[in-house]
Amino acid sequence: MAKVTFATDLCKGCALCVGACPKGIIAISKTKINKQGHCPAEITDQEKCIGCAFCATMCPDCVITVEK
């Protein structure tokens, strides 16, 4: 199973990863705000991740790590 982690303090909430995820399991947080004042992206269902790393490829700030 793949594991996705986000460096949430560096995420600016651009949502490029949200659109890139073929499983639709990434969303912009509605409850968290990081140190920069942005709502960061987060994974909603780790179990459904297929490890494609499309999200990490799309992230302009390289805040996403995908481990297979």
C-alpha cells in the first residue's frame, strides 16, 4: 500500500494535486490552517491511494511525498 504525506506547513493550498488525483482522495482542508495562513491539502482516504504520484508531480512546491 502506498503512503502519501504532505508538508502541510509549506502547502499554499493551490489544489493542483486535488485535480491530479485519479482516485479523488485529496482535498483542501476545511478545518486546518497552516503557519502561512493557507488551508493545506490533505489525503482523505489513505487506503485508496494507488501510489501513482500524480499529486507529487503536480505540486509546484514539492510538499508531497509518496512512498510505495
